[in-house]
Amino acid sequence: MQLILVRHALPQRSEETADPPLAELGHEQAARVPAALARFAIARTVSSTQLRAKQTGSVLAAELGAMLESDERLTEYDRDFGGYVPIELARTEFRDAFDRIKAGHLPEEVDEDAFRARVLAGIDAAVSGVEHSDTVVVFAHGGVINILLQDILHTPTVLGFPIDYCSITRILYSRNGSRSVAAVNETQHVWDLLPRNRDRSTNSTESS
């Protein structure tokens, strides 16, 4: 069985809620996902209950004519925060918090053990009851994806991998229940739509 984890697309910045909708660029990114996954026989689509993940997943679900299930256990560690700042903006506006995340650590106020327990329970539920030949797609968040990767690979920190918007991470489950990581953070389908690459392209055009 194959589990595909897709990080949500770029959301809007919000000072009022940790659950903002997708930005215009985020909708463009999400539209690239169905073609990137077209070669797989997808049996189930599941999303975090946060809006940015649901809006990203709804594009694929509509393409498949399938129901997008949702599970609050797949929500990000920031779900109870008072706002949302995309990580590329946090680099300059909240440098200490940015550096902590880039060093692989969750924010200090997050209960790491509780976060890990609920995420792994949500992942187990998403893959439960499917056939060995099936593919399940879960739309979630960078922290959620990293929790599963750490559980499989035993990385020293929770946030061990950069996980880009709409990136694809693939986990293979054997018949005996063992798990292996087939791919992490595949981004070729949205490479030109990632903020850092768009910024480089803009700067290159301006300098020329």
C-alpha cells in the first residue's frame, strides 16, 4: 500500500486566525496536484480539517469524483495559535521562531508528545482498511508530514525535512506492516510556483 502525503498550498497571511484560506498563488499550486498524481490508483483522499489543507485536497477529490474525508488529528501544531504567517515571511518578521523551526524544533508552546500521538493516530486511521495495492492521499501540513518521517526514519529532530507547498512525500507499507520512505518533498510539478523560486526569477529579470 502506498501513502502519499501532500502539504497544503500557500495560504493567506492572517492576524486573526491560524486557519486562513489559500492565497491566489496557492490555488494555482493546488491545481497542479491532480496531474502530478494521475499515474496512481487512488482509493481514498483524506484531509486535515484546516481550511488550507481542505481547499488543496478538494481539487484532487473533484478530479477523481471522490469524497474528501477529513480528520482533525491531521491538523498542524499551530492550530490553536492566534494567526498564521507563511514561513517565508517569518524569516524576516519572526527570526527567532523561524530559526527554531529551521533547526528542527517545534515552537516551545507545543506539546510534542501530544502532537506526535494524535498525528500518528490520524495517519493510522487514514490507511486502515485499504487494499494492499491501493494508494491513499493525505493532505496535511509540514509538521504532520515530518512527524511520520521521524517515526519511520528516527531522525534526531521533529522537523527534520523541508516540506514545500503542494510537495509530494511517498510512504510504502508492506504486507507485514513495515514502512519505507520512497520519496520526500517532490516539487517538480510546482517548482515555478514556489515563492522562493518566483522571487529568484523576479530578481533575475530585474537585474537583467
